[in-house]
Amino acid sequence: MSAPGADAPVGAGHGTTPPAVEQPKPLHDPDPYSTPPYGEPGPWAPAPPVQHPVATPAHGVPMGTPPAAPQAAPGPGAPHPAPQAPAGPGAPAAAPEPAPAAQDAPAAGPWARYDPWAAPAAVAPLQQADPVEEDVRRRRGRRRRALVGGALVIALVSGVVGGVVGVQLERNGGVGAVELPQAGVEAPDRDPDSVAGIAAQALPSVVTLHVSGGGKAGTGTGFVLDDRGHILTNDHVIQPAGKNGDITVTFHSGDTAEATVVGRDSGYDLAVVRVKGVRGLTPLPLGNSDNVQVGDPVVAIGAPFDLAGTVTSGIISARERPITAGGENGDGSDVSYVDALQTDAPINPGNSGGPLLDGKGRVVGINSAIRSADGGLDPEGGQSGSIGLGFAIPINQGKRVAEELIEHGKASHPVIGITLDMAYSGDGARVAAEGGDGGPPVSTGGPGAKAGIRPGDVITKVDGRPVHSGEELIVKTRAHRPGDRLELTLKRNGEERTVSLVLGSSDGD
């Protein structure tokens, strides 16, 4: 006979048969204040237990039998289960009650299973997720990554293409061939009074001279005087040729011809050469240098540094600028005295002998010298180049000298008939006490002697214009023709007086 209550389930009342699924008995009587029942959510209900996830078993994998749920300790007022009597000798052992199956567990909510006095249930170990679902997620991830990567590649390619197209549009205004806007063909003719018009008319009459002889060589410029082949240039341009040197003339067309010296004068720094057998020469028209005013536009043409046909332009910076140039011989025989036109038109070595043209293309001067950067005044200007201080022989003087050189081979110089003290440092030009060749300082019977000039007199003005040195008096005198009348203002013993004289003539060298 078995012990009483041995076959009764744990937690059941004495003498009663428990239902198949017994609901937990409330620990308190019903609440008259309609408080939610114990185990249901409410303001006084304890917090729900922590829920532990249960892994989903793989397909086809059998689930193990879950462990039996521990029996809860009876609460106050609950009947205690009858203890099991130990089996006596010979008594059969009581068979253990089978644990209720998992499918028989009540399908109550999480609040119905809460028991504050129950021992914590064992947590089932996590199991690996379904590999099929994992493969699907991986494929989806790879697909998403592929789509994102493809979108990035498309965006990158689109950016590069857009950048290239943008650069083409910005640089060229389109993606086709580059075609820049350009003015159409215009007529080559220019206003005759413009620099281009003056140059176009004058260039055929300007020539380049290449001179050699005696181990020396040089380059200069000249211009055609008449249709007989006479060309005017500077004396220092043809000086290297000497008596037996070679002079080659190159025309604007590129044709060349040999030239011979017709006449030269170092005191005026002018020379005339002639070419033979050349037809179709066009002489340059000559202007009047007395009409030139400061500020008038001028054009210079020449071959600076052997660059033939170079055209520059500027203005007349000053008139009657007394200059002296040359003097390499040491005896003064090659010194030229010029009452020059000053211009800022660029003039460089090789421009010497070229024409200085006015606004109508007429010659008003012969380019002869420049002031170099080192302060020297040299017809060739050294190697310093132009600094905007160029000097030209007035064409009125050049015309007279050229005519005399063509007719007589030499030119006459106007003279006063006195010897000057070139060492005098005071203001004006003083008559020397002794003559340079041992004769009297005032030539007997000369223009000066007839006017009453004496040794020691200081000449301060010529025709009312001041002179400050002996060189300046010579320049002012040579700006006239022999036979011209001059009025000189001079000082003698502190007294000022004025004398009048007619210039004499002296043959040039």
C-alpha cells in the first residue's frame, strides 16, 4: 500500500483531483476596490520578469525535452503536500511522476507565470540561427553593397565626364573645334598723316649703308636726295671707308648697289654719296626746319644695330640745342658743331644719317647723335642705346651743305674772323689774346675786325640770344650762311655794347 498522498501532484489539495492545467491561486482575496488581479499589470503589480530569447531550432533538428519546471514553494494558507514516506522493506518504490509535456504548459501571458518565491528557471543556451536565413541576409547585403558600389562608380564617371565637358565649355565655349573671333581683312592703306602712312611713303627712299675699309667697318642710314642717285648721310658714317674703302647701299626693296663719295664735311658731319645704274629712285621731300615747333610729332627711320627699315616716333623736344660731336682725332678737325633739333624719338647706333620726318612726311632733320646713359655725346651712342635724347641736324643747314657738296665737293663755313679762348670758364665766349696759328686773334680785314671786336672782348649774345661758351658761339654762327648779317652783344672792361657784322666764308675741310 502506498503512502498517503504519494500519487498526488505537488501543490494539490488533499483528496481532490487537480485539473489538467491549474491556474495559480491568488494570494489575496478579491480587491473590493477593483484593483487589477494579482499577476495582471497594474499600479501595484510587480515588474515583469526579464525575458530571455529562445533560439529557433534549425529545420529538421529535434528539440530536446525541456527540463521539468521546479515546483514552487507553497505560499501562506496553501495546503502542504504530504511528504513521501520512505519505502519500507519490501515496499515497491514509488514511480516518479512524469513531468508535464511542453505542449501541455498553459498558454498564459508572461504575467501569469510570475512567482516571486519561485527559483529562477534555467536559461536555455542560445542556438545558431537558421543558415538559410543567414544566406539570404548575406545575399541581400551583397546585393545592397553592389548597388551602392555601382551607384558610386556611376557618380564618379559622371563627375569626370561632367568636369571634362565643363572645362571644354569654359576654355573653348563648346566641345567642338576651337575657333577664336578675329577681325576680317582690312585695306592696307592708312591715313597719309599717320605714322603708318608716313612710314609707307618714306621707306622706299631710305637706304642702309654698309661701309668698310682700313680694318674698320660700320653701318648707317641715308636717304635719296634726287633721281640722279645722290644720297645724303652723316660724315661719320662713311668715315671708315677712307679714300679707297667700300660703300654698299641697300634699298628697301632689298636691291644693293655700290656707292662713291661725292663730298664730305666733318665740321657739319654731313656727306653725299652716289649710286649709278639705279632707276626708279624716289627722293624724299624736304621740309623747313625753321617751321618746326617744340611738341610737333616726328618720325625717325633708320637701321639701328643693322635692323633696316626700323620706324620710331616721338616729338620735337627742343630747338637750337647746341651740341658738339666727334673729336676722336684729337686735333679738333673732326669735331662737328650743330645747332640741333632735339627729339625723344628713339635713335640708336645705326640710325645716323637717317631722316627725321614731320607730320606730313617731309624731312626736317638728319639724325646724327644721341646722349648716352653714361653722359657722353657720341654720334654712334656707344652701346647704351636710346634714353630719349636724340639730336638731328636741321634740314635747312643740311640742304645748303648738300648742295655745295654736290656742286663743289666741299662746303663753305661762315666765319667771324676771330680766335676764341676755349679754356675760358666764364659766361659767354671770350676772344683770345693770341691767334692759334701765331697770327693775330682778330683776323686783319675780317668781319670781326671791321665790326671793331678786340682781343679780350666777351661775346654774350648773338641776335639777342644768349651764348654761354665758345662752342655755343661756333654753333650759332654755323647755323647761318656766309653773307648773313649778325648782331653781337659783347662786354669790354665791364661795359656792354652791340656790334653788327656780315659773316665771311671759309672753305671746309
